[in-house]
Amino acid sequence: MQDTKGPKGYHDIGGDQAGDIPMIELPWLHWEKQVEAIRGLLGDGTRRIVSLDEVRRGFESFGVEKYDTLSFYRRRMEAMTDILIEKGILSRAELDAAIEAGKARWNDVDTKT
């Protein structure tokens, strides 16, 4: 589909037939709140490390398969991670090491209870 603004991306579902919109209030999961807080900190008026437009560009460039399999906050988290690596603020190795350290902390908590 094309309009006066150019071709429509896979992420642009506005105007598509999708059925009824479910009207249920879902509580935020703790990690979703953390993702939103981090996004706010990275893009606030002081730091301006990652803008909301960059996050949007990030998840709009995932490709249809990845985009469709991730939840809203997982898309945001993946896009922010990609942008931080792209800008050289964080390396994949540093991220992987931090993830492993976090897993180890949780494993320690699990074994102590």
C-alpha cells in the first residue's frame, strides 16, 4: 500500500482491518516499568543519549518477523540496546557480561531461599 507519504512499513498498521480492540487494563510488569524508566533517563533533557525517535527507528528497522514476535516493551528494550551498541556507549561483550552477572546474582538468591 502506498499513499502520498510513501510506502507503508510493516510496523504501520493504522487503518488496517484488525477486529475489535480489547478494552482491558493490564498491569505493568516490573521489568516493563524498568524499561520505561531507563528510556526516560537515556532520553531526558539532560542526558539526551538515546532519543525517542532513535528508539522508534530502531524497532521499525527490526524486520517484520522480529517486530511481530516481540512485545511493545521488549521492542523498546532491544532497540535501546542496539542503539547504545551502535553509538559505542556499550559493547556486546559488556552487555553479555552484565547479563551473566545479573543471572549469577539471581541464582545466588534462589539457592539461599
